[in-house]
Amino acid sequence: MTVVSTIPTEESETETFRTHIVERLQQKELDLPLLPVVANQVLLLSGDPNADSSKLSALIQQDQALAGQILRIANSAACAPRSPIVSLQQAIAWLGMNMLASLAFSVSVQSGVFKVKGYEKEVRTLWHQALATGLYGKEIARRNRHNVENAFLCGILHTIGKPLLIHLILQARGDSPAQPSWAVMDTLIQESHILAGTKLAEAWQLPQPVQEAIRFYPDEAYHQANSPTKGAMITCLADHLATSIVDPSSLDEEALRALPVVQDLNFYPEDMDALLELKDSIQQSVEAFLV
Amino acid sequence: MTPTTSYDLVVIGSGPAGQKAAIQGAKAGKRVALIEQTREVGGACVYHGTIPSKTLRETALKMVHFLHATDVFDFRMRDDLKIASLMTRLDTVVRAHGKFMKEQITRNGIDRFHGRAQFLSDREIQVRGLGGNTTTLTAPVSVIATGSRPRVPDHIPIDHEHILDSDSILSLVYFPKSLTVLGGGVIASEYASIFSLLGVQVTMVDTADRPLKFLDPELTDQFCRAFEKTGGHYRGQQKVQHAQWDGFSKVTTLLESGETLESEKMLVALGRVANIEHLNIQAAGLTPTPRGLISVNDQCQTTVPHIYAVGDVIGPPSLASCSMEQGRRAVCHALGLNPGDAPEHIPMGIFTIPEMSSVGLSEQEAIEKYGGDALVGRAHFHEIARGQISGMTNGLLKMVADAKGGKLLGVHIVGEGATELIHIGQMGLLHHIDIDRFVDNIFNFPTLAEAYRIAALDIAKQRKK
Ligand SMILES: Cc1cc2nc3c(=O)[nH]c(=O)nc-3n(C[C@H](O)[C@H](O)[C@H](O)COP(=O)(O)OP(=O)(O)OC[C@H]3O[C@@H](n4cnc5c(N)ncnc54)[C@H](O)[C@@H]3O)c2cc1C
């Protein structure tokens, strides 16, 4: 009898996942679970009638999966908003604390939680990157006195395709005990996260400027965006600044200042000085998230 | 070493004031450089002021008329169309206007420099580009037209997210349920009435007992009634102690009276400050006034005679209309050209809902200036056929004449079309037309211009026999 090895090579494994991803992205129903720690906090806060409403609001605004799901449900026929909900703040003001708490609760129950075991560090970095992009997006928009709320939403959701891909890969793995390496995951994420994010945003009918930021935030693409809110361009710079926080070996200050998007946003050296000065405070906010 | 280029005229700022100054220089055959720190030309007027606020107003009015028409015709407008169409139209109009202005500058052979200007001396101006690269321009004459921006009061933490100013209000992507507007001036009143019409619960808060204090009280009374009819509230004689975002869903405003107001968003419109911080005007031998403005004489010359300043940077009236004329006249003066007679009667147009406009003396000013009584003639729009036909019955035209009822001294109008209608009065004032000329002449019928005749007749009736 010949023994056939069942240990897949990295390449064939990647290919299998790739096929699964492509198949899943073609389906209309896309779901995205929450991080276990986010789901826990939601359950805690939404179950406590004395909970501080600003804590729930902060939680919703810090987690991309939760933020996206809240927007999706807030816009659904079940909630029947008078006009579309295009910002998290609007959702919060429109729905009120009680409704929000029950929405958050049902999201965390229905979506389930990520099984991130083995990838904790990498997953945390992804979440931190998204949050830092949202926070930098806000500050960039604030300097322009334009579009702060929208810039934050674009920033936090611009890489929503990344957790979706992790989820799809983990789903494809099923109950197999073998863990795909992070290198495999990362290859697939880099390859397809924009497509995955775009599909998710379409399926969830996220606001138009957010859909645009997801598709067009990279350096070579933001010129294609035409929303007056400039969300893609703002997110492009915010993403670079956020990367410099989560991965200090990426771009140094000089390289950040030389990015074409800086000039396209009409930022002078003093504008960049002001943004770079925010590094510590943004880093603190990011690190304080879900410790 | 930075490159140096010499010009006959350097203009700093491409808003209405700078643009007209530069064009006047070019038309006179001079080599002109125009420095602008933003990518686009047109200034606050195009991107944050006149053009966007008026576009928003027009679109809001059209939308409301359209919504009212749904009572008559059988259709429904999608709710989400409102803000999306408002914003798209705003962007289209602003872009088109910006493009037009750029073309006008190019057509006139003006050299455009994209960068921030600062004086190195009274005849040298450095332009610092986005990348920090510099170019020095020299010119025997320069014009400062750097405009203004919203004032940030110390006690109100404007974050452009929950607490907005008149720039950031234009980037709202949805209508808040409620809005507190701080201020009772032109910008505050315009935005308050637009948002109120669009169904936002608006509360204006100001220290004055009525908004737009400089206008005739009969006009502002009518404005307040219309504002209240759309659900708005004016809270006069109130000082704000502080305002803050509660971290969840509302902005709370504490008044000195101890009362607290709550709203989803706040608009702060408490005046404007001149843009002089990057200019290094001291190097040119200039000092700002205590209010941070550049002071000028009647010809818009600063204390350094070959440096002129025009537009919002010199303070009131801070209108695009006046800024343009100041720009043109300043350059005519600098080049020894005849600028024509100085404008005597500048109309004031306020694009609230309803519009208000004023030219010449108010009733009170007429009494103070000429002593005795002034005669006032009134025409209510509901008395005019056109007012009835168009459903514009809430309007008033008020004519102020001397005590004999012969000489026209001022015209004040509230109601849709007021900012256009005022120009008949302006021409009347400029050409010293008697009150009777408005009675004897024929205007198109049915038009709102008939109000002039009715008001003039009202004055004629009051003359002492
Ligand atoms: C909400 C709102 C509504 C308004 N409505 C009306 C209205 O209905 N009718 C009316 O007549 N007026 C209106 N105004 C006023 C009108 O917009 C201003 O009076 C007008 O824009 C002033 O023109 P300006 O050329 O002086 O300055 P701005 O239009 O402010 O332009 C100045 C330019 O200078 C540039 N600049 C500044 N510093 C530098 C520097 N160091 N180097 C290079 N460039 C520099 C700026 O970027 C800007 O482009 C309104 C204003 C606002 C805010």
C-alpha cells in the first residue's frame, strides 16, 4: 500500500483558500463575526441598564465589524429610518441608547465570534490599523474643516475586507486542526481585501462614500474617486499615517511628507507637522482599545 | 537661492477681491502675478461662502416647492434624495464656478502661483509651495486680498464634527434632527432659516434682542415670523457660558441664565477673522489693527502707499460685491487710472428665507440726518397681483422719503425677490429720482416691481396738503 501524504503544500493550500474565497464572494450573503473581546463587551454593556451610553457608542465606533453591521441593520427595512443612515453618529442619535443596545446585542449574538486563536497578534494589528486610520482620517478632515464624520467612517471601514477574508479562510479550513500560516493568510489578504471589502460594502449597502473609500483608497486609485467628500484621498493619507504607528519600520516622517497624496490634499509642511504631532495621542487611543 | 521674478503687480489671494484686482491690472497691460494658497481659485466666496450658501438655499427652496407640489400632483420624492441631491448640486455649482474663474485668469494672461505668500520686504513677496520650495516675486505694487475665515471663540470647542463653523456645516452628510445656531448675524440667520425650512429643529442664540440688528425692525420682524413658522426659535439677549459634546448624541449649551439647550449639532457663526497670520506683514512695514485687520484709506492704500489691501481682510462690509469693487478700484488708483465715481449706495442683500435687502437710509437714520419726520410708504406683497399669483404674499417693501415726501432716501424689502428688487431703489437713489417718478411710471404688470408704485403712492397720500 502506498501512503499518500495529506499535508498540503503552502501553494496548494493557498489555492484552495483562493477558490473558496472567490466562490464565497460571489454570494450575496456575507457575514462578518465580531472579535471575542468586542462581543463580550457588547454583551456586558447592552445587558446593563446603568451602562454609560458613551461607552457603547465608543465601542461601536472603534470596531469595524460592529460599525458595519450597525449601519447595515440601521438602514434595513426593520429599522425603517426616515432617511438613510450614513454615519455612525447619525445612527446613534437616530436610534437612541436602548435601540442601539439591542441592535448591538443582536449583532453580537447573530454574527458569532472570530476564532482568532493563533493569530491574536496579527488580528490585533489589523484592528489597530483600521482604528488608527479612522482617527487620523478625522484629524485630516478637521484640518480641512470639512467632512470629519464621514472621514472617520471611511477610515475605520476601508479595510473591512481584511477581517472578512480571515473569516472566509477560517471557514474554509473547517474543523481541520492544521492552521494556515499567517504568511498564507497575509498573501490572500493583500491580494483580495479590496475586492472582498467592496463586495461586503455592496452587500451591506454601506454609504456610497465608504464604498468609494474601500475601492479607491490606495495611492494609485484615489484619483478615480469622485465623491465631493474626498473620503478616498483622506483615507489614503490616514492609512499611511496609521501604518507608521502599527509598523514603525514602514514609512519614516520624511517619506510620509513626500507622499503625493499630501500635496493632493493641499497640505503644507505645517499641516503635516500638526498631523505628525498627533502620533502619541492617536497611538494611546488605539492601544487603549480592547486591551 | 530661490528664483526671483519681477512683475508690475502682485496680488495675494484669488477671492473676489484679488481676482478683480488682478484682472484690472492685466487689462491695463501690466504683468500680473496672482498667488493663491489653495489648489483652486475663487476664495472663500466660491468654496465656503456666497456660492455654496446660495446654492444650498436655492436648492432647499426648490425642494420645498417641489414637496409642496406633491399635494397637487401625484408623485412622491424619496427622502434620501434630499441631502444627496443638495450636496451633489452644491459640488457641481462650486466646481463649475471655480473652473470659470480659473479660465478667466488664464485668459487674461495672469501668472498664477500656487503657494503661501509672505512679505520679505515692502516690494518682495515669497511664495512657499506645498513641498516647501520657494520663489520670490518682486513688484512695485502689491495687493493683499487674503480674505477671512470663521472666528473660533475661546469658550466653544469647535470640532467640525458635532460643533461646526460656517465652513464645516457645508460638509454635513445628513440633516440633524436639531441644530443650535450661535450668532444673530448674516451667516447665522441665513443658515438658520435654510435648515429650518428643511425640517431641522433650529434654535438661534444671540446676545441681541433680535437677529440682524442693523436692519429695519419691520424686516426682521417678518423674518422672525417666517422662521418661527418653519419651527425655528430665536433666543435673544442670551449669553453662552459654554457648549460641549456629551460624548454620545448631543451638544449641550449652557446659557448664562442657567438654562441648558440640547441639540444634535451646533453651528457657531460668531464673526470672522482676517487671514494675515502667514503674511509676515511686519516685514513690509505694516501692523495689524487691534482687531487683526489691515487698515486702509479711501483708496484701499495701507500705511505703505504702494501696498493695497482689499476685501474681507480690511473688515466690513465683508461682502463679495464690495470686495470685487475694492479690488478693481485699488488697482486703478495704483496705476493712475480713473476708477469712476465711488459707489455711493451699496445695497445689502441677505439671503435668508425670506430674503431681505436694504439700500440707503433707514427710517431712524433719515430722522437723525434730516431732522423732523421722515415719510414712510409701505407696500405689502399681498396687495400686489404678482404676490398673489406666485404665492409670495409675505413680503413688504418700505420706502423712506424726506419729511416733504419728495426725496427718496432709502428702500428696505423683505420677501422673495428682495435682493433683485432692491436694485430699482438703488438706481432711484443714485439718480436722485423723486418719489413721484415711481407713481408716474409704468412697470411690467403683474410684477413685484409694482410694490414701488404702491409704496410711493402711500408716501404721496401722507404729504401735508
Ligand atoms: C456663509 C457665507 C455667505 C456669504 N454670503 C454672501 C453673499 O450672499 N453676498 C456677498 O456679497 N458676500 C457674501 N459672503 C461674503 C463673501 O464671501 C466675502 O466677502 C468674500 O469672499 C471676500 O472676498 P475676498 O477676496 O476678500 O476673500 P476670500 O474670498 O476669503 O479669498 C481670499 C483668498 O486668499 C487666499 N489666501 C489667504 N492667505 C493667503 C496667503 N498667505 N497666500 C496665498 N493665498 C492666501 C485664501 O486661500 C483665499 O482663497 C458670504 C460669506 C460667507 C462665509
